[in-house]
Amino acid sequence: MEFIKSEKGKDKLIYNGYMYTFEKFGTEEKSIWKCDQYKKMKCKGRIHSLNNEIFKEIQHNHVQDCGNIEAAKTVNLIKNMATQNVDLSTRAVISSASTSLTSAAAGQMPSVSVLKRTVPSYSTKRTSRSTKPKSLLELIIPDDYRTTFDGKPFLLFDSGSVENRILIFSTQKNLQLLQKCEHWFAA
């Protein structure tokens, strides 16, 4: 039996090439897990476990999807690396975790843009609340937020550590588009 975490942080069971989500407790220590394709494929596959040992398996109406399992494990690895290695850049976390992906798993992975949004949220969960700035004077902007994903400048202006600090985030291309507009609307 192998466990990974779902997107919502719940346990998922991997067994015999299938993934299961927890359904309910049976009698005493018995747990019942349903196939994660229950809704999508109306699969009736189930696992009954007692003290972390499988004692009953109900057959599935679909084939095993090892690519989906490998992709789920890789996403879990990315999330774990992000929480443990705060010093690594987003790109480094994603690339190091997905170096040995098979083509079947690569096709099941979330897009790179989704993963890039996921990694910073997991790495910030690890940092303590005491590191959060209390004012703009204390704010330190990490290098990952100063550039776009393709390495172009994104933080175009920072007035520095002054009381009324001004930060301008944009790209040169967006500024050129604004320059061509006759009207600007701001909230």
C-alpha cells in the first residue's frame, strides 16, 4: 500500500495500478476506498483494508492508468520539494522533480503554468508568519517575482525603503500597449 496526497491534502491510496480515495469506515478498523475514477467512469472498484492490509478488492470497469499515477506522484514530489527547499527557484523544483517522467505520465501532468503557480504557494506555507513584512519598508521582493517566466524584467520600478514606497510591476510590452491607448481606467 502506498499513499499520496490529493489536491485538497487528503490521502489517496495507490494499489495494483489504481488510485483510490477514502470512502468510509466499515466495522471496527476496516476502511473502504473507492476508485478515483468513480465519477468519471462510474467505476465500482473498491478496496477494503484492515490495519493497513488489503483483504478484499472489487474489480474495476477500466484498465490501470500507470501514467496518471506517475503524474500524481510527481506532483506530490514537486509539492514536497517546494515545502522543504524554499531556497530553490520554482523552475528548479519543477525540472528536478520531473526529469524522469515517462511520456505517458508527461501527458497527464498539469501544465507548466499551473505547476509554476503551485510551487510558490507551497513554499510560502513553510515560511513562518514572523517573516511576513509588517509594512512596505520591510518588504523584500524575491528574484522570482522580479522577472517573468521567460526572464524579462517584471519589477520595473522600486522607489526603495521610503515611507510611501512605490512598486511598479509590468512588462515593457504592456507599457507599450498602454502608451498606444487613448483612455486608461483604474480602480
